[in-house]
Amino acid sequence: MSTIANIIWIVLGGIFTALWWCVAGVLFYVSIIGIPLGRQAFKMAALTLAPFGKTVEYGGGAPSLVANIVWALLAGIPMALAYAVGGALFCVTIIGLPPGIQLFKMAKLSLLPFGAVVR
């Protein structure tokens, strides 16, 4: 079932979102300072391309906590709010529940990407 849902997700826009995350990752990798941000962008691209059937495991300890605080203040909060609003809008209808739940998963990852692993 998750394969069919992922195909529908990709066709209806997941491919474009994942490509934009990849472009952002490549741009971040241009500078040495941006490499950690680029890694997080590629993590978001992996989840955005095919979110159904994937899980996100959080961990990482103190260094990840500090990086997540900086990330949340600079970029994470607006991204998480955008994903959460999208998820709420999708969850208004029954047919929109599965994509809405995936958008909530992306909202959490976009808020706290450091130390998280997408599996």
C-alpha cells in the first residue's frame, strides 16, 4: 500500500519538492560552513520524495541539540509551520488524512533535523 501511496505522492508534487531540497543541499555544500545544513536538506529530500513507509528516529545528544536550536531559530520554525498548516488543511477531509499525517512527520523533521535518521 505504501508503494502506491508513494507513487501518487511523487506524481502529485513530491518529485518537485524533493528536487528543490536537493538543489538547496547542493547550494549549501558550496561552502564549508553550509555542509551540515546541506546534509539536513538531503535528509528532507529523502523523506519528501517518498514519505509513506519511512520512519524518522531522533537522537544525537548535546551537539545535535545545539545545532537544532540554531536551525529552529534560523529556518526550522517557518518550515515546520508551513508543513503543519499544510497537514492541517489536508486532514480536513478523510481522503487527505494520509498525506496530512506525512506532512506532520515532515514538520517535525524540518524543526529538528540534526540527530535524526530517516529509515
